[in-house]
Amino acid sequence: MKVNTFLSLGIFASLFLIGCTSSDDNNGVIDDQQVLPDMAAPQTVRLGKRSTVEIDIPANALPSRQPLTVNVRTDVVRKGAIPVGQSVEFSPGGLTFTSPVRVRQALPAPSPMRRYAAFASSTTTDVWVRRGRGRKLGPGASPQTEVWEVEADTTGLWAFVEEADEVTVVDAGVPADAEAPVDVMPLPAPAALVTDAPAINFGDVVLGSQSPSQTIVVTNTGAMNTGAISVSLTADVSGTFAVKAGSTCQGADLAGAQTCAIQVFALPGQGVPIGGTMLIMSSSGAQAMVTLTVKGVKPPLLGASTANLSFLPAPINATGESKLVTITNTGDLPTGPIAIELKGTDATSFSVTANTCTGALMAGKTCMATITFTPAKVGNAVASLVASGSPGGAAVTNLGGTGQASDQGARLVFTNPAAGGNQVNFNESATNTCSDPIVFTVTNQGAYISEAITFAFTGADADDFVVLPTGDGCSGKRLPAASSCMTTFNICANNFGLHYATVTVSAKAAAASSSLDLYGYSY
């Protein structure tokens, strides 16, 4: 009966051959090697040239989906138990099977009253440790051989060893329940890598700048050495993440409980969330993974709604046109407190008459400043409005206007009653009473809008004359050219006799003002 037909093995997976050598001198040369690319389905592996080794691997044998390499080796054992026939090596090392993996071979018939046991060893030691009893399945293909089976529970080297203790093997191939005591050397726990930070989020980092470094501590929680460790960054097509020079894990060989450190930083070049993976692997097969995330953000940056503002001409010292400038933070982070300044040769010809740009400006938010032209000289006036924040930079708007001569300004006159020094008489009134009011008309006969209109009373009895609030449409008003307004005066005297004063209408930057003489009599 052939070895390959001892059991019905179900679904077979397709395999590809990696290498094939043989050795007759038991020097540890690999006889045959195959890789199982997919552990989703049950696998059956038949290996070997001089004798057949057959392995059944359940679908859920591995704790995670990954390739499993199976080698058939001939090994020289310098101490401990001596394997019979060929050894089977499962790699990468350090994995515990979640379901037993069965290994069977055709072996020479054991000595009378003896049987085969399963012995395991790691690839880094020469000590073989008993891991369980074998099961006799039946006769082999030749009269001198028998087929035996053991169950492997971890990756590493597995082999059959003839036990020295007397046991009973029943004809049906089922061993007796009793098992003689055997000295067992505990198998050291394989290397295992664990990090103190399975995920690192660098948060928001300004584009083109380097984040602070984050330290990842890697520990070997196993008992065996890891072998050389390699650190790689994957799934990072933009090259955003990097390991800082001086990290101690690359190439390190950690003994049990030893640690090394990796310092990693982010240097984002895109204004979007970016992810990557750090893979930490050892030559023994132990590995750990750290996920990395960062978001590149634009730095705070101030911008103005316009680069240039031109104002209408205005007479010198006259309040000219006002215009609005909007300041925006086009970055992703807040600015520092914003300062608004007027700079340049003719900065005194402009003024900030309203301003909401004071504190920090949040990302995407705006503030506004109102600029008014008040020429301090005749001719062209230029200056700059500078809105600055730290951080945030500066937004600049160039300002320009033309100052005109003062005779181009406003000229206020009394047009009713007629101006020109004419006398205006109020009706007689009793003392401690007020006279009948008189309505006066003021007209701007100049070329430019006036400043706020004011009335001034001068003379010996100036305090007796008043502007009636209910009839005043001029005081405080800016009067455009060729426009008029009306106001009302009266006299309220508390003593007998004639009362006299002069009233003058004026405004800042008016080219001319106008006066009238006022008289009244109290009896």
C-alpha cells in the first residue's frame, strides 16, 4: 500500500516548487521545499525523494492569512534525541497553529515493544524536545516499514524519534492509553514583537514642515532571540513618514524582554489626511505593525480683497471718499492678533475710520477695515494699508488719491435772509420770554461737499441767541455742493433793552463762511 493513499485528504491546494536538493550525508541540506500561498482551504503536502513525507494542514491552522513554507530536511543532531528519517520544518518561526497539523511518514519498524514519538526543535537550537506520542496508521509500502503520524502545534522542526520506554501497540494502529513518563525539556517561547503604540496620529502638521518625533518602543516578549530586525514604511506613496536617524531597532537582535526604540516623524506635502504603515519584522518571523496618520494643513495666510484702492479727488483737509477692505485668512490654522497700519510717504492723507481686524482670525474667516481719504497736500497722495499677523504674514493694499486746492472745497453762505453783512431783526419781546423764530437757509456754493456744519454766535449778547433744535436741519450735517439746508434761530432775553450778536456758519475745509448781524429788543 502506498504512503500517499493512507487517508482521504479532501481538497488539495495548488503548490509551486521553490527548490529541490537532496542529501545523503545527513548534513542538514534541505531536501525539498514548498510554499502554500493560501491557507483558506485544507492543504495536503507530499514532500521528499528518498521517502515520502505527507502533511495535512487544516484551513484554520494559521492565526492569520500568510504564506507558510514547508521544508523537508536531513539534520545532524549533536545532543538530545536523534530524529529518525527526515525532519519537517515549518516557517516562519514563532507561530502557534490554531488547529493541529498532521505529519506522517513511512518509517522502519521500531524495536519490539517500542513506538515512535513526536519531537520538536527550533531552527536555532540543537535540542529536541518530546511533544507527544505518535500513532501507527498501518504497514508501509514495503514489509520493513510502517506508517506513523504525529500532530504538530507550532512552527519549527518536527521529527519522529523511537522511544526507549516500553509501550504497547495494538494491531489496529491505536496506541494504548497508558503512556510511560518521558523527560521533557520545555521548549523556549519563540520570539514575539510587541510595540507600545499600535497607532500614532501626528494630528495637523503644516505643509512642508516636520512634525515632532514620536518614539515607538519595541519589546521581544518571547524567550528566544528575534534575529535581525528590519523596519520598513509601507502604504505611504507620498513619502510622508520617515524614521529618524539614531533609532535603535534596525538590525537589532533582541533577546527575551529586551527593547529597542524607533523615532518616526511626518513631513506632509499634501493638504489631505495621509496614512501609512510601519512594519517591524525579524529574521525569525516575528513581526509587529504600527499605523501612522497625519493631516497636512495650510499655514495661516492673510489676503486682502483688493491690491489697489483709488479715491476720488478731494480738497486738502477735507474728508474725502471712504472705502472698505476685506481681510481673509486663507490658511487652515488661526492667525495671531491682527494689526492694521497705514504706511508710506502720504500715510497722513489716509485714516482708518472703522476696523474689525483686531484679534486672531480663524481659518477661512474675514474682517474689515474702512479707509477714508483726507488729503494733507495738493497733488497725488500714495500710501499702503498693511494688515499683519504672526503667524499669518501680511496683506497689503496700495492706496492712492489726489488733493485739490482749498478753493475747490465747500463755500457756505446764508441765502435767506440774504448774506453779505445784512442785518436781521427779531420782533420785540418781553423780558424773560422768547421772540418769534426766524428760519435761515444755508447753501453750499462751493465745488465739494462740506464737513459737518456748525453755527457760532459772537458779540456782547451772544448768549441770548439760540438755535432751535426742532427747526435745525443743518447742524452736524455735511452739505453737498449746490445743496441747501434750513435752521431756525430766536432770541430769549432776561433783561430790558437792545440785544446784538453775529452768527457765522462754517465747516472744516470750507473755502468761505458766512455771517449775519442779529438784533432784538426786549421791553
